[in-house]
Amino acid sequence: MKNASRADASFPFLDERDRFRFPDPETIDRDGVVGVGGNLSPGMLLSAYEQGIFPWFSQTDPIVWWSPDPRFVLFPDALHVSESMRKVLKRGDFDIETDRDFGSVIRSCSQVSRPGQNGTWITEDMIASYTALHELGWAHSAESYRNGRLVGGCYGIRLGRAFFGESMFAKEANASKAAFLTLARRLFDDGVLFIDCQVPTDHLRTLGAKEVPRADFLASLSAAIGDDSARPAEADRRGLWGPGGVFSL
């Protein structure tokens, strides 16, 4: 990862204890480009998320850091589960687990074909960097299995009482929704205040995510992480990410 192809060779590698101060997102225009360059080292990524910023770039671009206005966010009281999905979850159509195979989830997400995109923004650099964060206890996945086969999932970053959703994939209908909804319920039950969905998608809008002004998002983020962003959540050590079960949603 230190030698990632898009990394600025002159920029220091930051471990998970190091921090970098980005430009204040509130001084950035609504398009949300905060900066270009740097690297995807653990400290750089954690610094970005703590400040309401995330990396997003194509295979041919340098590393670009974003904090768009408005922000797309899912709050606990807005989580929507359709009647059809309630039946899917109640029947146990999928075996839901967490952090069983993070590597396969992020790589499967990178292979999803998305309208209007040429290639994937989940580059090999990104896969290596987020896998490193997973190994350090910051990045997590939720998976849907059928007969032992991985058929859907999602992944993201947890800092304190905030979760930053990154991507999801499905090889069967409802597989990604089942994983995401189960993960969301676990997170909210554990005190997470919101799931940052970053930019609007019709899929996540049907699950209850909505646009909020960037200033409101940054205020919520500050309250959510407080002093807790210096270490992975205590929940990671007490089994929040163990095997899944059927949830009453």
C-alpha cells in the first residue's frame, strides 16, 4: 500500500495513530472536492472520515477527496423495511454474517457494473487500503449467504457512533438489502447515530436515506465520534460482528 500507484511519493505514510488536517469542508463549494493527492494509508483515510471526507476517483484519476453538499444519510428513525423484505428476513432466505469474508465482499463490490461509470472507483489501491483498515478493526462487512455461497453484501467504516457505508453488491435479488438491513439494525441497536451513504442513490432512498445539508451532517458527525475515533469501537471486541441471526425489523 505504501507504493500504491496513485499515491504521492513525497507524502508521508500515516499509520492509524497519525492524523492529517484537510481543508475545512464548509469552505468548499457544493460539488465537494476538498483536495487531490496524498495516499490511502490508514491514518489518511481515518483522518478523512473523521472530518466528513471520503476518497472517490476512477481508475485513471489521482486520489480525489470529497465532502459534497448535501450529504446522503440514513438515520435510525427513518430506516424503512418493505413488507416484502420483512418476509425475506423472517423466512431466513439468506444466512447473514458479518466480517466473515471482507476481502470477497469488497472485491465483489468492485466488479459491479454501474450505469454511467467507466470501470470501477474501487481500484486495487482502494481494495488493499480498506482491507488494511479491516485488519486493524475499522472496516467491516456484512454478507448474505445461500447454501454457503456468498451472494450479496456491503462494507464500510465505523468511527465511534458513526458508520460510513461504502458499497454493496448482489448476485441474487434482495441479497444486498438483506445484508445491509441486518447490519443497519445491529449498528443502530448498538448506538450508532447514522449511516453516511455519501451521495444519493435510488436504492438507498427506498431504505430511508435522505439528503441533509453538509453543515448539519458535519455537526452530527462531530457529536457521533467525539473522542471515540481514536480506537475501533468497543462493539468490535464484544461480538457485534459475529454470526448473524433473524432480526425483527
